[in-house]
Amino acid sequence: MSLNKYSQSSSSSSSSGSIRDRNVFAKLKLSLSGDYPRKNAELLSAQYGINLLLVGVALMLAIAHQHASVEEKDLLSFTTSLMMLQLIWMMWYILVRHSQWNARPERDVNATTCWIRGGLTLLAVLSLIMDALKIGYYVGYRLCLSAVHVVYPVVHAVHTVAQVHFLWFHIKDVIKSFETFERFGVIHAVFTNLLLWCNGVMSETEHFMKNHFRRTAGLEFENITEGERELELELEMHCNCTTSTCSLFSQSFTYLFPFNIEYHIFVSVLLFVMWKNIGRTIDISSNRKSLVTKTQGLTLGPIVGLLALVSTIGILVVYITRLQGPPEVHQSAISMFYIYGIVIMVVMCSSGALGLLIYRANHMPLDTSKNPSRQLDTELLFGSALGSWLMSWCSIVSVLSSKSDPPHRWTNLVYSLLIILEKYVQNLFIIESLYRQQESVERTDPELPANPEVFSVTSPLPPLNGIDNQAYESPSGGSGSAENEQEENGQVYGCPRKQSNVPLPVDTHVAETLNMKRLVLKNIAVLLLFCNISLWILPAFGCRPQYDNGLEEETFGFGRWTSVLNFAIPLNLFYRMHSVASLFEVFRRV
């Protein structure tokens, strides 16, 4: 009996074990045949790109050391090889697409717009001008520099031309073939541009710091710049330019560095959207182009925005010229900047708050359809705002704890607080605008194409297959086949309808109210767009009072505060430029 029991129990346990093994194998097979390969490829390619960036950052940190064994030519060789690899991948991708010309690929119309690609082309042209100046500059120092210093700008120029061509014609592609390989290729392009952005930020920071040291040579900051000035003079003594244009090229870099930096960060963002779209199933309801509405009634927003832009150029010129004067003039220039910043921040906060109040009064639902471009816009707004928030909180701490009392102390405090508040309000306004659904009464707006259907006013219009307005699905404004079948039976959305050519009355008061709200929102978007351009121009072209006011430097020390600024200012520049792009999209959607 005991043997039979034992044999039965052992056989049952072995059978249960085999069943369990089969279940595990079935689950593993199901996971391998589902989303597991795609997620695994995304994870592997993302880790590859991150490590690629970290190698470059490690080289930059090594170069930053005064007596480092790693030289700048090593970093340039590394970035040059990365650009050449990206060129090979882009050529391969274009050839594959050309061989598959009969198979029309899916495209994400929300990936980018013509005006973004046009702006990117302008940045690329300015970056090419900088490459030409770099070639001339390095040729002048060819006797004491490595050949890679000349090869790098040549490869970068070819890389820029090829990349702009690729973005114009292939950035909207939704890749469905060779997905794993293409993920590695696209993420390689993303992090190559991020590394070039970091290199540009480092070069721009070094160039700005040299000019800062020269500008403050006759002021009170000699003790913190002595070592760097001695090193620079030593290099100038041992390496002379063989042409008379080196100084002209060097001065031109100041005006071209910001555009080169913005070019690479914008390219990396667009390529990241392409990477997210690999293997994606496009949602038809969200894959529609936004309509460009008319600009009638835009007066106050553009006028105030242009006034802010003109004032910004004046402030920039006065600040740079007065900053080199005696200490009294130096401090008055800093105070002037903070007063101007306070005024423009108050205007931006008030405008953004008014826009949010208009949205809150409408009670329209949010659009929750999947859109990688819109989701990335939201993440970049919050992520890039961290730089200026960190800088502002450091300024607040230094103002409250500093023992010195310069004339610009409390204006610095108010300006820093308004910077934090302005980004809160502007981020909310942009995100609210991008995620708002269009209002159904907009069909009566003469700016929009008329819908030939006549719906019952007693019932709401539920979405059909996730599409709210079927008039946009075909050039003729016709509706889908399911709706046509309902029309043949005399019904629309299950509601009986009599054939009639008499249009239903429309509440003109509601339409006029919506038009007025839309007009106010358009003016707010244009005003904020010009203000963000103004706040990008000032730090991009050398107006950075955080280096010159002395309060933060006294609290945190020169080295730590410079590290904070080197991290925060590039993020702030990107935030302003990205806000301009988002606000233009808001203007088109309203």
C-alpha cells in the first residue's frame, strides 16, 4: 500500500512538474512573440546611446583638467568617427527606402511641421557658416594644431547637409522593417547630436569665460582669474596665427555658437520622436494635420511682443557696453537688466494666467490620444525648466544670506522669484493648449471648412472610431463609410432625421464668444512667443548678470557657481527656444 501510494504521489508530482514547465515555456514563448522583442530592442539601443554620450562626457571632463593627458584632438577624433558612422547609416537608410519606393511607408504627420524644418534649416545654414570660419581659424594655427582640427569642421559640414536632407524627407517615417537595426541607427544619431551639443556648450562656455576674464581684468575679480589668464597667455605665446583673420573668426564665434547649439539639440529631439515611432501603430484619429487659422484681429499681442523684442536689443547693447565701465556703471547695468526682466516677467505671468482662466471657463475635455511628439514636448518643457529653477533658487539663497548689499540685491530676488513663477504659468498654459480638444461650435466659424452634415441639436456628437470631425478625413469634406450607411437609412448616430435642406439655427452669441476667446488666446500666444525670443537673445549673446553681480559667487564660490551656470544656462536657452516652437504650435491650434 505504501509503495503504491508513493508511486502514485511521485507520478502525480512529476506530471504536475511537467505541466508547470509547459506553462512556463508557453508564457516565455508568448512573451517572445509579443512586445518583448520590441521592448528589449528599445532598452538595448537606449543603453547603447547613453553609454556613447557618457564616453564623450568623460573625455570632456578629462580635457577640462589643466594638466590632463587627454587632449582636445582625442575628443574631436571620437566625435568625427561618430558623425561618419551616422553618415553611413543615413546613406543605407535612404538606399533601402529608395529600393522600396513602391511600398509607401506609414507617416506620422505630427512628427514635425514645415515651419520647424524651415527654422532648423536656417540654424543649419548658420552652423555651416561657423564651420567655414572654424576651417579658416584652424588653418591659421595649422603649425601648432593637429590635422583633426581641420578635418572635424569639414566632416561636421557634410554631416549637417546630409542630416538636414534626411530630416526634410524621412523624419515622419514610421519604420516597420529592420526595426532592431534601425533603432540602433536612430539612437546613434540622437546621441551623436547630443554629444555635439555638449561639445558646443563646452566650447561656448570656454569662449565666454575667456571674454569674461578679459572684461573683468580691470575690476575686482583679478584673484579668481589669474591662473586661467596666465595659461591663456602662455598658449598665445607658443602658438601664433599665420593669417590676419584669426581674431575676426574668433570674435564671430560669439554670435554663431548659440545657433549651432540650438541646431544640435533640435535635431536630437526630432530624431528621438522618430525613434519612438519605430514599430508604432498609427492612430488615425490623432494623425491629422493641424489647421492654420487666419490671423485677423491680431494687434495687441504682436505690438507688445515686438516692443519687448526691440527693448531687448537695446538692453543687450547697453548692458555689454556699460559692463566694461567703472564699478558704479557696472552695477547700474546689472540693475537695469533686473528691472527690465521684472517688467517682462510680470507681463508674461499675467498673460499666461489670463489664458489659463479662459481655458478653465470652457470646461472642455483633454485629448488623451497617443501622440509621441506632444508627450515629448511636455517632458522637455519640464526637464529644461530645471536649469533656470536651480539657478533662481541659488540666487534667492545668496540674496538672503549675503553680507554685502549692492544696489541690485533685492531686484535680483524679485527677478528670481518671477522666473520660477513664469515657468510654472507658461508650462501650464502650453500644455493646456496642446492637450485641449477642439470645440464643436467651431464648425460655425468662417475660418474653418463647413461640414455638409446637419446634426440634431438635441443630442451630443459622440466620436466615430475615435475621430471627432469626419469632415477633415477627405479633401472633399466627406464622412466615413459607416456614417454614409446611417445616412442612407435616414439616421445619424442612431437618431432619426428627416431629409431637409433648411439649416438648423446656430446660436450666434456662443459663436461670437468662442471667436473672442480664440482671439485673446492667439494674442497671448504671440506675445509669449516674442517674449521667449527676447529672453533667449539676452543670455545667448553674452548678457549674463549671474556671472557679474558677485552675490552668488560670494555664497557658493567661483568654481561651484560656474559649474551651476554651465549646467543651467544651456538648459535655459533650450527651454526658451523650445517654448517658441510650442507656442507657435499653440497659435496654430487655437
